[in-house]
Amino acid sequence: MDTKLITRLSYEHIFNDNESIQNLIKKADVLKSLEVLALINKYEYKIHRNSNSEVRFIVQEWLKDVDESIKKKIVVSFLKFSEKNKKGIVNNTDFTSVSIINRISTLRLLEIFSSNSPNDIVVKDEKDNALIVFKLYLLVSDEISKRQDKVFRKYFVNKRTSIDEIHFHLFFGLTHPIINSSQSKWLTPEIFKFLLFEKWLRTMPHYYSMSEDYLKQIGLNSWYEYFSDVFSLSRINTESHRLSIKDYPVLSKVLNYFTSKNDFSPQWSEFLNLKKRPIIKLNENDYLILDFEFLLNKFFTSLYHDLLNHSKSKFGNKFSQDYNSLFIEDVLLHNTFKCAFGNSYIKHSEIEIKQHNVKGIQSLGLPDYYIRNGNKVFLFECKNSFISHANKIDLNTEALLEEIETKFYRISESESNKKKDKAIKQLVKYILNLHQNKYAFFDNIKNTNNIVFYPILLVTDYTLCSLGFNKLLNTYFEKEIESINHQLKGKIKPLTIIHIDDFLFHRDRLKKLDGIIIKYHNYLKNRNGFDVMVSFTDYLDNILFDGNPPLKKKSVEHILENSLLPSE
């Protein structure tokens, strides 16, 4: 794919006044505005379906009753910044290089409106309200553009170095805190992780009891009831952006729990409040689903954070620690890789390796997961680390770079007494250990000189799958292997960041992972600009694979087995 830079129309391109977000919000009907934005959010893919479908939607649907003079200004602005064909006819003009509607601006405005109480607002004329929301949309987009401008001013300079180039793309990507994937991609990984998580909780009675207390807060009696309710909500949302409790009285408890209680802040927060409460109550009976992806995250991603907060009063940090070491590194990794590789290849988790009674094993340095297919060895380091919201919100580039380095590469001064290597240094250590045949006690390879190494950083935070992250961490990795002898270095493939959801979604598509990794890095070598910085996740979803993979029961039957779902 050739990434195309989009000109985002600003407020001043269309309007001459000096309006503000604060002033316009006071004039808007909050509930009507939220519904318009929820519709735009849900059907954005249709709005951008054709080259001129966005401008048609704006002037013919969103602003259908607004003065024609304003509509003309909008069309003229699109024309001004678009690449016109020779005929110069509006209907035949390619508008794909110009845009107004985008998910991040929609969510930002949803966030702002959700922080305002509808009780304080007098219902306004539909035409006036539509124009107000449109103006707000442009002002919010300008707000986001200013964040991006900070990055441009700092890193997009005439004599920028290669690392400046990486930093520019990295922070440009971080000003877009949304991973653009098809909605269908979010569903299956979330469900599979939920089923595995619930099974794991059952093996930990003290945590299961804590989780039942959490369910009681919602008003539910079982995790099956929770699953059924969230699944029903997601199914409803595929058809509609709103629902009535009259039609679905059984969903009343979970709806109330997931509903905004007007405790939102209008401040930029990376949509934390929307993620926590992706539904808003319109009136006594009707509810509005603000975002489909955030609703799906209630199956697992958001649920984990809710349970984490709930557990602190009783367990402190113990639940988080056990979640990482016992659930992520053992249960989730094992079952995830089985989805992709089945019973093929030699596979060992760190926990399985440590069961070998070998002297010095505790200090040896072992991968979180080890997979070998012939002479190809995949060494996984799994990180459940999340990039600080505070640093992302402030767009504190120096602090962010320091955080990335200390979480994945260098030991910070405060940690210097612990002397524990970080992910990148650990991966290099695993390579050297394997090459020196120190892993023969669990996988006795006759000739380690023939081994081809695939170092992989497996992550759970989608931030690490945004633009530039793989490139940046790979530069750290390349520094670490500089001193390795040439012959061995030639056997080491570049570092690849893979999100765990990629395995759960694509499953057996990734069985020949070595070839896919090689294709990915060859793709990066032959591109330029933004395309040289794309993540492995984006490469899979947008370049290598077309459409959703068929769900073969055999590849996931181990997840469904003994799960809370009834057997057929």
C-alpha cells in the first residue's frame, strides 16, 4: 500500500467567525448531538466508501437543511484541496485526498459531549443543531491537528537524521491513538481471551471469589450471564446504534453498568472514559451505544482493567502479578499459539522449561515461549506493558522516549540495583544461549550453527503496533547485536513486534510465520515514507491478507473445551 497523506479541512477553510468549542457546546442539544456522532462513528466506513461519498454525506444528509451557501463553501473547500480531473466536474472529482470525518475526531467530540449533562440544555432546532455539531467537529479536528503540528515542528526538519525520521513517524502515529481495523477483527480475539480468562479464574478460587463480587456490583449472577449480555449488546450494535430497554429488559443491569454517569471529563484523555463506559442513557428507556470497538473490549481488555481496579483493595498488586505470570505467560500464550500452529513444531513455555531440574536454570535466561520448526527458531518475549497515558496525553516526547527505552531496552537508574535485562537485551541473550547450546536440556539441536533466529516481541498494548514502533525498537535491537560475530549475525532476523490478537484472529494463516516475517521486513525495505514504518499488524490486515479468515473449529476447539459456553 502507498500511504496517502490526507488534507484535513479546518474550521477557517469554511467559516470566518471566531467560535470556540466551549461556546458552541452551550448551544447544542447534547443528546441529539451524541446520536448524530454515534451514527457517524458506526457508519464511517460507508461515508468513505467512494471518492466523493464523504462530501455527499455532509451536504446531503448531515447538513441537508442548512443554508445552501454553507454547503457551497464546503464543496468549494473540498475542490480547492483535492486533485481535480481534467473535466473538473464535481461529480467526477477525486476527493480522496481531502477529508473531514475521521474516527479520532468523532470520538473526541463524543467524549466532550458525554461530559455535559443533557438536563442543562434546551432542545434546539434540528437544522441549527446540525450546523453547531459540524462546526464543533471542525474545531475538534483543529485541536487534534495542533497536537500533530507539535510533532512536525520538532522532527520534520530539513536536515533530519534517520532517528529523527523514526521519531517523527512514531509521534505522528501516537497523535492517532486508534488502530484502524475492521470491526470484525475485534470480536473473536476478545471472546477467546474472555473464555480463557474465565477458565483460569476457576482454577484460582480466591480470584474467582473476587470476580463474583465484581459481578454482584453489576447485578449479575454468573460469568455466563455477563458473556451473554455483552454478546447480545454487540449483536444488537451490528444492526443499530441504539436500543430500548422495553425490547431488551434482560439487559437492564449491564446497560446501567456500562452507561455514562456524567462523570466524564472534557479534557483530552485518550478516550479512557469512553472505553470505561461506551453506552449513554438517552431517557428512561433508550440507550445509545457510542462505540462498537469499546463495547467489544468489555469482553476482555476493558474487563481486565475493571477487575484490576476492583482487586486492589483485597490483593494489592498480587492479582496483576499473577495475571502476567500465570495467565498471560502460561495459559494465554499456550492456547494462542495452538490456534496458529496446532500440534505442529516443537513448543515450550518458560514455565514448562523451568520444570526441568537443571542446575543454574534460574539464572540462565529463558524465553517466555520457544517454538522451533526445523532450523527456524522463534524466540518470544511477551510484554503486558502499557505506554503511560499521561505521557501520551501530554505528548511529552522526551518522557515517552525515555519510557520506551526503559520498558523495552535499557535499565533505568531507579532499577539499576535490580540488574534485570529488558525485552530487547533478553532476546539477544536467548539467541546467544541457544547458539551456545545452553538450551540442549529441553531441545537438543545437533548443530546450532544452522539455526535461523526469529526474535519476537509479543505485546498486548496496541500502542506498540502504531506507526514507527517496530522501526524504533529494531534500531535498539540492531545496536545490541553489533558486536556479535558476522556469521551468527547473518542468521538473526530483524526484531518483529506482534500483537497477541494477530494470532487469535488470523490463527492458522500464521502457521508459516517465518515466511510472513521475511515478507514483512522485505516490504519495509522496499518502501519509503510512512509505509516503511507500518506495523506487522497493519501489514497483515491491510496488505498481506484480504478479508477475514474462516473460523475452523479445529483451530479453536481447545479454547471452547470446558469453557462457559454450552457444548453442542
